[in-house]
Amino acid sequence: MPDTMKCLAFVDAGTVQLIDREIPKAGPGEAVVRSTASLICTSDVHTVAGVLPVPYGRLLGHESVGVVHEVGEGVTRAKVGDRVAVNAVTPDGTCDNCQRGLSSQCGGPLGGYRFTVQKDGNLAEYFHVNDADYNLAPIPEGLADEVAVYACDMLSTGFAGAQNAHIPLGGTVAVFAQGAVGLSATIGAKLLGAGLIITVEGIPNRAALSKQFGADIVIDPADGNVAEQIVDITHGGVDSAVEALGSQATWEGCLYATKEGGTISNVGYHGEGGPTLTIPLDAFGLGMAGKRITTDLCPGGRDRMERIMRLLATGKVDPTPMTTHRVGIGDAEAAFEMMRTKSDNVVKPLITF
Amino acid sequence: MPDTMKCLAFVDAGTVQLIDREIPKAGPGEAVVRSTASLICTSDVHTVAGVLPVPYGRLLGHESVGVVHEVGEGVTRAKVGDRVAVNAVTPDGTCDNCQRGLSSQCGGPLGGYRFTVQKDGNLAEYFHVNDADYNLAPIPEGLADEVAVYACDMLSTGFAGAQNAHIPLGGTVAVFAQGAVGLSATIGAKLLGAGLIITVEGIPNRAALSKQFGADIVIDPADGNVAEQIVDITHGGVDSAVEALGSQATWEGCLYATKEGGTISNVGYHGEGGPTLTIPLDAFGLGMAGKRITTDLCPGGRDRMERIMRLLATGKVDPTPMTTHRVGIGDAEAAFEMMRTKSDNVVKPLITF
Amino acid sequence: MPDTMKCLAFVDAGTVQLIDREIPKAGPGEAVVRSTASLICTSDVHTVAGVLPVPYGRLLGHESVGVVHEVGEGVTRAKVGDRVAVNAVTPDGTCDNCQRGLSSQCGGPLGGYRFTVQKDGNLAEYFHVNDADYNLAPIPEGLADEVAVYACDMLSTGFAGAQNAHIPLGGTVAVFAQGAVGLSATIGAKLLGAGLIITVEGIPNRAALSKQFGADIVIDPADGNVAEQIVDITHGGVDSAVEALGSQATWEGCLYATKEGGTISNVGYHGEGGPTLTIPLDAFGLGMAGKRITTDLCPGGRDRMERIMRLLATGKVDPTPMTTHRVGIGDAEAAFEMMRTKSDNVVKPLITF
Amino acid sequence: MPDTMKCLAFVDAGTVQLIDREIPKAGPGEAVVRSTASLICTSDVHTVAGVLPVPYGRLLGHESVGVVHEVGEGVTRAKVGDRVAVNAVTPDGTCDNCQRGLSSQCGGPLGGYRFTVQKDGNLAEYFHVNDADYNLAPIPEGLADEVAVYACDMLSTGFAGAQNAHIPLGGTVAVFAQGAVGLSATIGAKLLGAGLIITVEGIPNRAALSKQFGADIVIDPADGNVAEQIVDITHGGVDSAVEALGSQATWEGCLYATKEGGTISNVGYHGEGGPTLTIPLDAFGLGMAGKRITTDLCPGGRDRMERIMRLLATGKVDPTPMTTHRVGIGDAEAAFEMMRTKSDNVVKPLITF
């Protein structure tokens, strides 16, 4: 049994490095998982860019699945050797917000997001899991790890975007931006009964994936005012819009594209722009048009993971076309750089171990 | 322009007959539609069997689409010549229940169900529509009448069954009986994000359709206790069950097959058995297991029709494999008899004009 | 029977005048009501200030109750002589939004708001009601007109503010501003099971009314940062906040005062500030703190009026302490001026006929 | 520090006895509480009557508050000496059902109900609490223990009855039976915005309490068909009914008294009648009248307790008129006997220590 592991660390401002680190230990109620598949997330790019106050040396990553390597005292559900997926958000299940079902806000705003932000991430050969009984989700037999890994963040976040959009059965929805979260929201919109799905994306391979995942119409933002086009197509605006980028432009687009009484669901991360978001009051009916804005961070916990993986296991959802690249952990630095620069038409690079 | 039309009437106890009748007129706020496609419903069979207090001479049918033939004074939305679909339930939009969104219960219990029950049905070359602005739904360009006609009752009812089942995203659902409503509930369960769909059906062609529409597993009730099999497969019961037959056996099956905290959604018509339904208290946790029972009749109105037809127009739902037979209105008597006896593996006979 | 009536008109920029006007007539499906009690609303002040594009000559007012004077052809529910209340919002019950339960957005954004905006208002001895069967709500026997009149806008809007705030049973809520709508939201918060109600108001008589209507704590905005005080009192923020003023300051206050996963419910009219509202991203968790923003205009229709009046008739709600002044219609100009200048501690002036 | 404690035990078929028992110990994540106030529940009477399979020697009771006496390893929220309330239902917070918010069904049907059923109850000087961080709710300063103790079961259950009844704002509700749970449901119906509250109770002091807690009308079942009276009073039936007894008669009454589209919420325990409940199909619209049946057992957990106690601390709810008797733990046998025979107009006997 090795003592050390390879892992991707945020070592200095703007710098990531593949390093060796001691394999973590499992305290009471905790577990350690040996990774089999990971995905790199744009959130890690934000972290390395200095947007979040993360100390140097912290490991990156929050989308990994694997095999239980060690369980701490009191863990009753998972056993060493079990194949498990762990959500990017690992709630404790006990705090006020968890008791109300707000797992992503465990302990405080965005508090369920522990990997990298509060402790080491899991772009690593081994990783530590708090509250193991709450968070270790068994991967169904027959479901490949490299498929299951999409449940950790992309599908859980994208589906939350679609769920919080309150799409009426057969209703109309617009998803702004078709990166991996936006594509997942498109899958979610189709999964939850949308009648017409319009997506907004200018990069050709993402637009193609969007169609493949269920978009009826893909609008290239280079082709003029997006919201106006959506209002035209839908004769008045969509029932629901999903903001999956995190910019003032897409935010405004959602507000203008959504009809009175509709819902704007935000899953875009707005940490890279200025200190405020602006709501044009004409798009907001002066605060009286019945529009609703919802927001979320990836909802976590075992039960949600199990339900998402059931959709994968029964073949109702197949996110793997998002896997544009595959590399071993030894090449994680290069994969991260590709993600940072969004080069080579990358959507999601899969890391294998 | 003819004065009379061919139509299928309930002429005497147990007897239907193709008759000639005057074409109806449109009063203020009303419309008359010339039919292009109709479906025969098992509800009509119930009616003819004498289950509902319907006077002899009443026309049968409530699943028809067509072209607007006449509009009464004050009708503003539809124009003569428009292709339209009309829900089996035609609410007035004004009563207390309509104001609360309970369109199927317009004016009282089951009160939105007007065709045949309160006035002539629409298995006829022409039919009358009350509250035309509320009820005439334009058929989208490119959507064939014989597809749109499924929105009138089958999909609206089956989808209500799935909606009222409160299936969690990726959750498990069982649909008991795979007649046309049950099959539509299966389509609805898939459409609304179920992770595992188990259906119960013994007739081979219906079982095959069930698979085609999204069932992961079809259980033949001849193969032993259905609820026990469902509990085994799901390790404790489904999140949601849909009763799509209307019998004590399927009702009980739903209660036993559903896990604590789950939902039993009834769209089966229980008018053919005895005067009561029985709830086994062990299946009901003595009234404390958090189980919920929901019921509904086909929800009506234009908006719902438009949303369901959007799903058809964008190809997300294709109910046409249910059309096992096609006949002209001249052969409607024979089609009705086939429906009554469920012969020749009939699911839905389509009537053309 | 007189031919003309006294009524309050918006005659020129910034000017209102008591004028004589012909009594309106009821067309098909419509009604005319003889007023018995009216309230003047701050919305009328906004209108006269030129915020909304209303033509000169238009009558003001949208909060009136009275006796049915005339019913048009086809009206079936109300009869001449019935005592009725009419919501400020008079939906047609038929449009897409009405069919979905969004009565305030009838026909388009804010489209249910017809009085003054789309046709004459009802600060008049007689007033016209569209879609009478949908909108005329009988006043229960024993309920005084001057109590019932609060259901027309103040309680319907304030209760919507509380409903849309999604206050958990026993949860914490802050209501920003205690004008008549804010006070009504306070009544609504108490009515809907809030555990702790904090209100924000600096005017002493309004603060006193707030306590009387259920506020546990009233914060004077002159006493320092309101949101910080609320976060302190609640150890982290309220579950729900209601914006009942319509300013950037109160809007921001709501965002900062609400904890992660909470709801900000806007019923304030934001037409008097600049063209945008600003969301501070730290108060919004960068779009990921699970905060939800809801908005609404007064929901209308008979059913809602009947339910609100039931609360008045059974004594569960008594809004009459808001009636700070009473005048005859002859003194409506002075009452309007008082409302415009918010002089003499006015909350709501009641107009009698 | 004593080693033993006084406690009320179920010692043999039909027999309870005040016995001495060792004070329990707190394992990891657990706590022991020294009781200060307890209530006796009719559920204990059911248990002693042999309805549930509880072994002889098991301690009774599940409604107790007190002071933390010992905390096990890993407990972080509560400290020795804290005043705390513990819900009758003590979920683990981790199981599938808890992760979905179904705390009462922790681990399986009715599985959150641990006291007496799965381990010793808490009619005892000291009692053990599993999953202490999830279940120990601090009692707010200024809230007396003998008030807080009503949050443990009566208010949590009664409020669940009202919440699951989905009472529309200003809607009509009927609560069948006004024992302590029914009275609490009446408090809950008022708390959640019911417009008209009709209760059903024949015992005079309970009828009087019902009025005091918010009932507008109390119907004595001795005065003829209750459901018919309710349908008459409400011109068609209530929006919502709460079954708070657990008998075929009240169950049927709820079904008949509720209008189409309404909700029947069951919190009555149906373990004392036969093996089935019967639904009259005419009251159920043949399964198509849009009626909904919901069921629940007391929802548990710290967050709910804190919210209910907030309502008590701010004076919005005062359940103490239900305390008809007070005795020391030494007289618990007599108090239990009084509860068993429902003698001396008992509603709830409070046990002090």
C-alpha cells in the first residue's frame, strides 16, 4: 500500500502543479476513496485565477468517483471496496440548512462546497470524504465510472438549473451558454418535460452537442440580439430561462427573454465580473411582472446522487458526449491548462488513474 | 353546406348507432368544429354500459380535433378555418374551481366533463364547443391532426397521472395497467424525469408498447404478486405509483408497491366495481406512513392543450403507436364494438372523416 | 336615476379634479357597480406624477366596493342590487396567463391592471367591471363595505407579498416599509405562520400600526444599517423578506437581510427610481447562495376576493386601523392631495358616497 | 449524582408501573437529557393496549423536555446544562428518507418513532437521545419548559395535519375530533391562514378549547350527519379536512365533507379498528374528483422544533390551555390511568420532575 499519491495542487497565484502528497486518513464518520475517474471543472480555473480565497497548496478538483479505500469509525453504509460516487457538495446533513433540504448551503452560504474551498479537492489518486454515510453513493452495477462521474457536479448542477426553472409541462425554456453546466441544464430541461428548448451558444461543437442533448433551436449570440430572437420565436418570451454562464449579458438576456410570470434560474457563477448584477427594470416589469429569479449551487448528498445515477444506469441520460478529452493523472497539468484556455474545443477532460 | 351530419349515438341500453343529426349551432362565446380525426375512448364504453346517467340519444365521444366551422358572437381568438384541438374537458374558466386551476372540476365534481355527460359528444362530423376562447387550441403548423388528437384526453389524462404522482427526479415509478391512459402515463413518467419505470400489463402488444414508450421493466400480473415483485426490484417500493385501470386489485397493488412517503396517483375510473374502495391499513402505515393519494380527471383548457401539442410538434412525444386501427366514421359502430370487447389487440381506433 | 356621476379624474400633468362624467354602461358579460366605499392608493399618486403613460381625462382609483347597478347580457352570477367587491386587478380569465393562474399578468405584463391604466378607474360614484362573472365577488352578509374594500388591493397585494415570500412555518420574516401594502404584508406574514416578524419603518404611527398588526420588532431605518441589525437579531438573516416600498435601498436591504436559501418577495413598485435595480453580488452569494426573488402585482379574480373577505367576515383579519381618514367623494381632491404629500400621518383615506 | 431514575414502564399486557431504572449513557453522537416536563400521549395508551409490538419492560413516553445531562463523543452543538426540547420523532438525518425531508419515515415506515417503539421512552427522569446534533433543540430564553413541551409531538403533529391539508389562504377547513392533536391542528389551521374553521367534537370542554384555539363553528357529532352539515354551511364542502381521530366514521366524514379538488389530511392513528379503511366511491368522485389524501406521522428534527418554539416564544401560539392536569412523576401511574380512561375531562396531563 503506497503512502503517497499524485494530485493536482494550486501551488501559487495562477499556477497548478502535479505533486505528491500523503494519502489522507479517515476519522470517525469519514471515508477515503481511491479515485478511478475525475473531471476537471471550470470552477477550478476560477479558483486558480484567485477569485476565491483559497490558500496555496490546496488540492484542486471536486468531480471524482472511485473505490472506498478506508472507512472511519461509525460509518455503516459503505464498505472498503465499494464503488462510489461523491457529489461536489458534501453536506453534513445535520445543520439547519441541511435539515431544510438546502444541502448546498450547509452551514452557511455556499457552505456545502468543501473540496478545495474548505479542504483538499479530489483531483487526486485518493480523497477524503466527510460525513461518509451521508455522501458516499454506491455506483449501480453496470454503470461505468466515467459515466457516473458526471453525476458529481455537471448533472447535479445542470439539473438543478432546470428544476429551479419551474418549466411547465410542455413549456418553453431558454438555456444561456452551453458549456458543460449549460449542456447539462439542456439535458435536464428535456428530462423534465420542456416542450421547446432554445439554447444560446456560439462555439460550433458546443452548439452541436446542444442539439444532440435536446435543443430544438440553438442561437448564436453573434447573430444579433438573442433575447429579441427568443421573444420572436416564442411570441412573447419563454416560460423559463437558465443562466449557465455568469455574466451581465447572459443575465440580462434571461430577464428580457422570459415572459411575464416566468422564471429565471441562475446556475452561472458571477464571481468574475464586477461587484454587482444589474436588473433592467423594463425587463422586470418594474418588479411587478410576476417574474421569479432562483439561484443554486450544486445540490449534494447521497440520495440525489443515487437518483441521478439511476437515470444514467437505465440509459435515460448519457452525458458522455461531453467528454472531449481523456488523459491519465500524469497529464493533469496539461488538461488543466486546456481547460483554462478552453483550447482544442474542450468541454470536459476526463482524468483516469 | 350540409344541414346534417353523421355521428355515433348512445341510442338505448348497451346500444350505439351511427345516426344523422342536425349540425349544431354556435351561440355567443361558442364555436362549432368540423371534425377531422377522433379517437374512441373506453369511457364511452362505460357510458353505454350504463355506468353514468346519460340519456338515450346522446352522442358519444370526447376526443376530436378539426377545423373551426362557425364561431359565435364574442369569440375573439379562433377564426373559421383554423385547425383546432379541443380537450375532452371543456371548462368555463370562470367558476370557483376554474379560478383555482381545477379545470376538470368545473362547476362541481367532474363537472368539466361535458361531452356526452352534459351535452352531445364529438364522435360526429361536427361538434359544439362551449367557451370557445377558453377551449379552442390551435394545432401547430406541421402537426398532423391524427397526432394532435391524442392531446384531447389520453395524453392530458396520462400526463396528469404522472404529474400528480410527484415523481422525484430520477425516482422510481410503477404504472398499473397499460391501456391507452396507462401507456400515456408511462410516456408522462419518462417525460417528467423518472429514473426507473416499471409497468404492469399482461397483454403482449400493450407490454411491447409500454417498453417502446419508456418502461424499463414490464411485469405480467399472471406471474405472481405484482407489488411484492416491485418491492423486491426497488428494495422497498417505488416513490410513485399510477393507478390507470380502476379496480380494487390495481388500487391495492399501488398502495403495497409504494414506499413510505410516496405517492399513489389515481387516474383509473372506479365506476365499474362496488360502491367502495378498500385501503389495507398495513399498506397505508395505519395512516401514518407519509403516503399520499392523488386523483384527477383529464385537465382541460387551451393552455394545457397548447403545451401538450408543443411536445408533439417538436417530436418529444409520439403517441401514434397507440393507433392500432383506422376507420372512417362510417365504420364507427364496428370500431366501438371492437373497443367494447377489446378485440383484435385494439388500443385506440382512429376515426377519420 | 341620474345620468351623470361625480368622479376623480387625472386631468392634466400632476393635476386631479373632481368632475362629472356619464355613468358607464354594461356591455355583454360586463357590469356597472354603484360605489359605496373606496380607498385612495399611492399607485394613483404615481400615475398622476406621470410615471405611467395614462391619457389625461382618465378616472383614477381601483379600490372600490358597492352595489351592482347594471349587468350586461350573459352575466349569470351577480344580480342588480348585490353587494360586491371588485379586485383592483380584473382579469378576463381566458388568456394564457389566466389559464395558468397568473391573473395579474392577464394578456401581458401587468395586464390585469385595467382601472386607470387601460380604462377609467373607480374613484367614482359608478364604475364599469369587465368580465363580471369572473370579477364580481359578493360581500358576505355582516361584512361592512368599509372593511371589505381593503380586499380590493391592499390585502390582496400584501398577502401576495407574504405568500410569495415562502415563509416556513415558524420562520423569520422582515417586511421593509410599513405603508398600507407593507402593513398588509405584515398581517399576511402573521396569517401565514411566521414565527418572528421584523418590520422596517420610521414613521411613528406606521410603526405603531405595524406592532398592532403583528410585528414583533420594528426597526427605524434612522437607527443604522437595517440589514445588519436583522442579521444580528436572527443570527444570520431572515428566511424571507418582503420589499414593500420600491427603492434601491430597501431592495438591497432585503437581499442583505435574507439568509442563504431564503426568499425576497417584491411587491414594491420600482417605477420611480432609475431604469435599473442593482444586486450586490456579495448579498447574492455570487448567484449561488440559493436565494430566490419573487415578484407580483395584486392577484385578482372573484375566488381570491371571496377567500380574503372570508378572513374579514370571520374576524381573523381587521385592516381598519389603516383607515386614518374618512371623507365624502366631494372631498376626494383634498384626500388625494393628502395622499400625495403623505401629510397628517395618512395611511389610507376612505372615501364614502 | 444518582445512578437510577424514576420512570414509567410498560411492564405487562395492559399494565404500566413507575419503576426505577439505571440512568442511560450517551454513546458517540448521542446525549442524555434530565427531564423537566413531560406530557402523556394517547399513543402510549395504544401501546399499553397492545396495538404495537412493544416488549414488556420498555419505558413509555415521547414528549419530554429538559436539561442536557451528558453528551457523547462528537456532539458539537449542545452542551451539558443546555435547556433542550426533543421531538417525539428522532430521525438520524442520514437515511434516504431523511435526505428527502421525510424525517418521520427515517429508515422505513414510521421509522423515526423510536421512543418506546425501538428503545426506551422518555417518561423518565433522564432519557437518551440518538443523533444529538440533529435532534436536540435549544429552548429559547424566556420560554417555559411546560410550554415548550407541546412542540415535541402535539404541535408538530397537529401542525403537520394542517400543513398537509393544503388550506388555501382564506379557505375552509374542517378538523374532525378535538383531542390534543385535533386541537393542535385547529391552532395550525388558524396559524396557516384558514378563513373558516369548523371542528367536530362532542365533549364540552374540548369544544370550548376548540373555540378558544380558533374554531369558528364546533359541530357536535350527536347532532346528526356531520358531513352534511359541513356541506350545507360551506355550500358544497370544505377545501380541506383533517382526520385527527383514526376511525372509519371520521375518515368517511372527511371524505364526504371535502369538496372536489380538496384535500383530506390524516393524522389519526388507525391501528385500533379493523385491518382496512373504506373509501365510499361517491365521496371520492369515483377516483376522479381531484380529491387528495395526505398522511403523516409527527415530523421531527431540530429545525422544526426551533421553528415551532419560535411561535411559542413570540406568543403567537399558546397551547397551555390543553394542560388540564399537572402531577409529579411520582403520580405518573394515576395520570396514565386518567389518560387511558379519558376521565375527569383530561386533555393533556403534564408531568413535572
